[in-house]
Amino acid sequence: MTLMARELRASYAFVERNFNLSKRYWGWEIAWLVYSVAGALAVSLIGKDQHNEKLLVVLVIGTIFWNYLSLVFEFIAETVQWERWEGTLEYTMMAPVRRYSQLLGSAFYAIAYGLVHTTFILAILWLFFQLDLSRANFGTAIVFMLLGSFSFVGLGMATAVLPLMYVERGAQMAFVLQSVLLLISGVYYSIDVLPGWMQVLSHISPATYVLDGVRKGLIDGSGVGPLVGDVWPLALMGVVLIPTGIWIFGIAERYAKRTGKLKRVG
């Protein structure tokens, strides 16, 4: 068996493991899905209350696609935390498996899970509001979702080291980073309303470009070509962030092994 085939099998093993964990905690999965639907409806109803169809679509797109991006980020950023919760961190980190196989397996599952989760929410919101998407360019939306996925995979890999490095506070630090991305990325509003220094930060968030591209594709029917100003930053971030995230995780893993941080509790 070739090296690539072995690594792909190892990555698939982590996909299967994460799927089994989701099945084990199916009650929580349903609870979070209901919470996500309720949150999306609560935000989108602001547009309905203002009798503004464009505002409604802007809010719906923001809630749906932020839900997808945040799920991808959370699943990968919590890779270490999940191992700790299950009491398997030491076994996993000491197993003869290349770390990028584990991280890529977690990334594949996160993207698949996020797509299923987001499709369900999109269907609920479409039925609830009867949105007019006759001009929508779904191809553009798919391209930006894929490009955004790569960027958020890289961010998640880099962030996953926080629970490894800081046993007691790492998960909270990852949540803080996710909250900052929500604030600066124009999920529910244009980034133009942000203070100047926050607008600068918004341009280093991949979510800013994803949401801008998806909205122009679904609302205005724009193709990918005219949106090259959003495409190239996302492509660059994906190319840079994934190998950087794997590299950072490797450094943190070696440090954790050397200092005895591979344990379940602080």
C-alpha cells in the first residue's frame, strides 16, 4: 500500500470516529441544531419586522453561512478538547499516525457536517420566509463556500493548539477568537459601520470575503469573475493557513509531549 493510501485511510478513520461521536451524543446534536435554527430565525425576523426584503435576505445569508463557517472552525479547533473529553488524548497523540492525517480527517468531517447542518437550516428559512432567489447564482455561493472552508480549516488547525497549550483556558480562548471573527466579519451588517481600526481587522478575516461574495452571488446574481477582489484573498489565505496551521500544531504537540501536558484535566 502506498504512503498516500495509508494516510488517506488514517484520515478516514478520524472521519468515522467523529461520526460515531456525533451519533453517541445525538441528543446534543439535535439540541444544537434546534438552537441554530432558532437563532437564525430570531436574527432574520429583524428584516421581516422592518418590511425590508433585501435586509431580510442579507440577514438570512449572514446567519446561514456564518453558521457553516463557525461549525467548520469549531470542529477543528476543538480537536484536542474532544480528545480530552473522551480521555483519549495521550493515546491519540502517541499513536503512530501522522498529525496531518488526523487534522485533515477532522477537516473532512467538519466540512461534511457543516454542509448537512447548513442545508437543513437553509431549507427551514426558505420555507419560513419564502425567499425570492430567482436571480441567485448558486455556483458563486458554492465557490466561496469552498474557498472559505480552506481558510477556516487552517484557522481551526492553528487554534486547536490552544487547548493543548493551555489546559484549563484553551477552549475559552478559542471561543473568544471565534467571537472576534463574528464581530469584525460583517455577518449581520456592512463592515463600513465598524470603527476604522476594526475595518482594518475585518480585511484579515476570511469570513468577510466569503460573506461578501456569497451575498453578491445570491442577491445580485454575480459570477465569480467580477468578484476576483474577494477570490484572491481567500485563495491566498487557504494556501497559507492550512500548512501554517499544521506546522503550528506540530510545534505545540512536541512542546506538550515534552512538558507533560497530554492529560485530560488541568
